[in-house]
Amino acid sequence: MKATILGSGTAVPSLRRGSAGILLQDGGGNSLIDCGYGTVHKLLQLGLTYHDIDRIFFTHIHPDHVCDLTILLFGSRYHLEPREKDLTLVGAPGFKKFFDGLTAAYRHWLVPTTYSINIVEQDEETREYDGLSVTTRKVSHTDLSRGYRFTGETGAAFAVSGDTDACDNMVELGRKADLLVLECSFPDDMKVSGHLTPKEAGRLARQADCRKLCLTHFYPPCDLEDVRRSCSREYSGDLVLAEDLTAFRL
């Protein structure tokens, strides 16, 4: 299993960081977790295109987590190289309503003509996707926000928070995970409800007892050395501060 952070930033435009997106590669193919601004371009840097993505898991539907879905679907209609492989989109209950509204806004321009889109609304449960076991739980951000735990064919476990405040469900998703990816939006002295600070992220990772912690989703006020120091006071394990294209083999 390989996980690559495609975008380590937020809604704020940055030359350094794209918006939220992670590529997960396992025996079951290529999965995206979120598809924020810059995701499709980062895939190109890895030698992948809209043809290669098998499924997309959405943590929630804020623009910085979904806006490149429009680009991917529109590109998939390119008549000289149309996508032919079916695409699965996974989100919380209510995702289909959002998707129907998105496609209606663009009329026929996002509707597939050479492949099919399969919408899966996954709530607090575990499902299998071509050998990839995926568990979802509600997290503390919006009504449609879900954290994920992915378990591959080799048994490696990878957990992702999306945007969240501290919550027990995210601790459980990250329990003993080989890699736990948590958002870390603002410094400790700029706490915003629905998001984690470095201290909170470190405490959550310690409670989960994960093997490795990666922090991502940094707003501009985050000074990375301060983030590292604060998080490390709570979590003594292996800590990585994400950059775009930071990769992990699990």
C-alpha cells in the first residue's frame, strides 16, 4: 500500500500547497481521498490521468475537498481520449443529492457518455472495494463529514480524518494504524471549532497509538517548526509534516 499526499493545503490559494487530496494505491487500484484544487495536476506529475482513478472517497463536500471532481469528470469526456472505465464515488448519506445538484448546474457537460458513475453513500460501516476494506465514522466538522480507515490486502491500515475537531470516532479509526493522517489547520492559540490544532492532533494520535502520524491541511498561520514542537509534546511517535507529494509505503 502506498499513500501520497497530493495537496497539503486548504481553501487559501498557495504556490506551495494544493488543496486536500490523497492518492492511495493498493492491490485494488488507484483511489483518491478527496479531490480538491490541484489534485488532477498533481496526478499528472505522478504519471496518472483521469483514466487511472478507480474510485474517489470524499471526507466532506467543502470546495477545497471536491472542486477538482468537476475537472476530472469534464476531462473524462474528452472525445479523443474518453474515459472508458467505470468510476465509483463514495461519500456520506446526502452525497448523491450534492452530486445531482453539481451535475445539474453543468447540464450535460459532466455526464458520462463512455463509462458509468457509481455513487455509494457509506455511513458508519465497513465495505469492500476490490480487496480494500474501508471503514467510515462520523467526525466533528459538518453533518456529511466522515473519517476513513483503509485496510489493504497485506493488512496495512491507513486512517484519514478529513476536516475534524477532536472526537472519539477519529481515535477509533486511527487505532494502531500504520499511518494516521490528521488535519492541523491552525496554531494552538488560534483554535477554530471543527478543526484540530497541533496539540489536539498530537493528543488524538497518542490516544490512537498509531505507528506514524502525518499532519496536513495547513492554513498560512501555521509555522511548521512550532507545529512540530507542539504536537511532539503530546505524541512521541514518528511525526511527518506533509508537503505536496509526500509519500508513504505501508
